[in-house]
Amino acid sequence: MRGPQNIWRLIRTGATFERTGAMGAVLDAFNAPKSLRVAARILGAPFYWLGLRGDLSMPPITRALTALGPAYIKFGQILSTRPDVVGNEIAQQLRVLQDRLPPFSAEIAKKTFLYETGVDPDEVFSEFSEPVAAASIAQVHRAKLAADGKIVAVKILRPRIERAFKTDIDAFYFAAGMIEFLSPVSRRLRPRDVIEHFEGVVLGELDLRLETSAASEFAANTKNDKGFSLPSLEWPLSSRRVMTMGWADGTPLGDNDEIDAAGHDRARLGERVLELFLQHALRDGYFHADMHQGNLKVASNGDIIALDFGIMGHIDEYTRRVYAEILFGFIKRDYRRVAEVHFEAGYVPDDRDVNEFARALRAVGEPIFGMDATKISMGKLLAYLFEVTERFGMETRTELILLQRTMVVVEGVSRSLNPQINIWQVAQPVVEAYIRKSIGPQALLKDISKTVHVLSRFGPRLPGLVELMLINQAKPPEVPQKSRVWPLIIGFPLAFMLGGVMAVLLLDLF
């Protein structure tokens, strides 16, 4: 339930951060002002004893997030890819959340496999290992097929993970509602819509049949991409809570020392990760939306191997063109065109000034060009972008949340491999290639062809539709029905009274 009982969960969240020492670490990471530090201590100290202790062997922030539950862990996974935002030390600590969480036993995994697939794991597998990786939602076992000796990875959901996630997300909904009520200015960011989007994404991760299907589609789209590969799928040994696929040997993309020892070019790998994401997003409109280091490996031949297809993003052709034009405008430093695209797509209200918006975008983009990548503060850049969106009344676009979040994660992965990477230089050839193909005369002919194809399908129905339209136009206008005044006389005061009661209750509550 998303009611007042979630106040307890939010209090316990703050208390857990205080008790584990994570509160101080977070405030230090973001250089919080003294006033905020004092306020956090005053509010957190009285509830200290209510906080969860967590795993004492873990660093403070990691300890707090793992104690609080899967949704918090998922948030920590995203932050682990952004050392430029949270600092190298915290990012390194949060890496544990990607694939090294406390596992459940192999026996429980086997029982789940038998229940879900109807196949005895001791019969189909000649070997079945203890967990080799454990993340927030599932864990992976290494196994050998008895029939042909093929090595496979068996992914199994954590017991009762669905219920645990629902508990977390309910508290998030309640917090979002409180934010919207107490801070009307925040409503343009649509916090509840953002949480709803996040919920939908993670619910998709909780059905491994959908993940298996997503992996199959992704493999079909990327089969000709050089230097990129996916594990093969074992459909008969997959179900709602179990997914079986080929084992992927390789070096984890988050282990720079091992990558160097294997002789791989980290700078090129960083560029390739960014190129692949842009190619998949622009070319296919279907991209891996959880590309953190725990889901990427480097094969011995240098190929990048993608794992974990629980979160995939999809954007339509029109949105892809808008996104490409925005990126291309930034690359070419044509801020006027970037501003115009925002207005044309409806991202900025019509009553705002396009020239002022262009100047605001220039203030965001110009500091990036010609600057050493290591000296660019992404934290400050994101803070300024937030100010710009607030100033111009831009609402959060929930359909772009996954794309934007993935871009942040991918950039973080690329920078972890090569801190000197220039994302604009890497992106330019990919975006220019898409622009040439999708915007211009060639694209116009393609769009006309699609339109004609659609009309041809409905050809037999067109005469009837035209006739119906003409008949409706010839009909005399309908006589307006007699208004019913009494329901309004009674209903309006009643609604007003009920609204007043609700307002009083909410004020008492918050």
C-alpha cells in the first residue's frame, strides 16, 4: 500500500543511512553545505537506533543500500558507473552491488529450477556450481549440459524478490507523493511518473521469459556488429524465474588491471562501448539499457560481450531523429538548431523564447569543448542542466528516461576505461552516419513509401470511410439536452467539502 504507513519505511531509510555512517559519506561526496549537514544530523540522530545495521564488513554506503533492499541496490548500481559524480572511492565501493552480493544456496537454486522448468537439474546437468555472481534480483550458476558437455550460465531469481521489490517501490511512490505535495515546483519533473517508469522496468526483470525474448531480439539486431557478441540461448531450459544461456568467457570490463594484463586497449574499448550504444539506440531503436561494468566482458579476441538483458530500451523512429538532431547540434555547436528541435518536439512550452533557450544551451555545451575531459565536473554540469530545465518549464519525458539514464551509465563506463575520452568526438561519426541516412531526401522517400504502403492496406475501406464522413457532415446538429442543474447544485458543494476534508487530512499528515 502507498499510504501513510510508508512514513515508517522512509524514517528507517534515513536512520539506516545514519547508523551505517552512509549519511556522512554521502554529504562528503557531494560537498554538502554546513547548513545541510547540521540539518541532516539533527533529523537523523533521534532515529539512529531504528536503522538497520547491515553487513559490517561492507563500506558505509554499500552497507546501507544492501540492507535496505533491491530497489536501493539498483540505484547504487547506477551510481557505481559515475566516479565523476560520486568520486572514485565511492564508485569503487558501489561496484560490489553489480555482481558480488550475498548469494542464496545452490540447493535452493536447484529446487527453483525443478519447480519452474519441470526438469530435474541433476539429470540435465553433469555439473552445477555454487553461485559465481549474485546481483540485486538474481544470481548465476555455472553448469555443464550432460547431453553435449556445453558450459552454460543458469540465472535464477532470488527467493521472494517480487515481494521485497514491491515493498521498496511502495515507499518510493509515497516519497514522490510527499515531494509533489510539499514542493509544487517539483511537479514538472513528474516524480510519480518517474517511479512508475522505474517500476515497469524492474518488473520486466522479474520475468525471465521476457528477458530471454529480449536477448533473442537483441541478438538478431546485432548479429552483424563487428567486435560485439551475445551468449547463445537455451529456450527449453528457461522459464519465468529461470534463464539458461551459453557461458561467456572473458575479462570483466570493470577490472582495469586484468584488462591491461590481457593486452587489451582500454582507450579503444571505452570508445567502442559508447559507439555500440549509439548505434543500437539510433539504428535499431532497441538498446541494452543496463550497460554497467557487471554486464560487460571482453573476450580474448577483444570482442565486447553483453550480458543481462532484463532492462532493454525502445524508442520510435521520430524520437530517434529528434535525439540525433540534438546530439548533432551539440557536436556542431549549433545551439540555435538544438533549441529549435526542442520546441518542434514539444519538449519546451511554446510560450518560451527560443533564443533565450539557445543561449542557455550554449552555456551548457561550450565549457565541454576544448577542455580536458578530466577537468569536466559532470556533477556541476548536471546541476546546471537541471536549472535550465526548471527555468524553461520543461517537464520530465518518461519515454526518454531510460535513454538518458543509459547514456549516463555508458559514459561512466567509458570514462572508467579511459578518463581522457571525449564523448563528443566519439559520438560524431555515429550520429553523422545516422543523420545522412535518416534525415534528408533519402529519408523523405522512405517515409513516403511507408505512407503509401499503409494507405494501400486500407485501400478497400477508404471509399466507405469517405462516405461515412460525408453522411455525418450532412446530419442536422443534435439538439442539446436539457441541462440538469440540481446535480450541479448538490454535487459542487459536496465535492468542495470533500476536497476540504482531504486537504485538512493531508496537512495533518505531513
